[in-house]
Amino acid sequence: MYMMLAELMAGIVVYFVIDSKKAGGRSKLVLILSVMIFLASLAIIIIEDSFLVYGLTIISFLLKVMFTAEMVIMNENYTTQYRSMGVGMT
């Protein structure tokens, strides 16, 4: 249940943060999320059992946000001609 809630919240966060100037743009957002995922993984290794469920939920949330932002970045790399044909969506 925690993972499902994490994915729901990630979708909401992406909606509000992906074009935010405070986050520094999409590429910087992906970099920040990567560092946060690394730190959460490190915390799971160090703290172990007491942080396991919450840590995995946090990592699931961050991964969903990061890959959603990367999907937008990858699709925008194609020119308008290819995007209009749907080539950029595969």
C-alpha cells in the first residue's frame, strides 16, 4: 500500500515540479533525484531493518518522479516533425 501511495504522490509532485524554475529545470531535477535515491539507498544499508519499509517507499517515490521527468526529456529530443508522427513516443 505504501508503494501505491508513493506512486500517486509522485505523479502529483511531477505535475507541479517538472517545469518549476526553483527545481532548476528538468535535467537538474533528474540529477538531484539521483543523488537523493543514492542517499536513501545508503541509509537503508546503514540503518537496515528499522528503515526498510519507509526507505523503499521513498526510493519508489523518487524513482517514479525521476523516470517521469526523463520521459519528458527524451520525448522532447525529437524534432517536431517526428513528434507529430508519434516516432518520439516509442
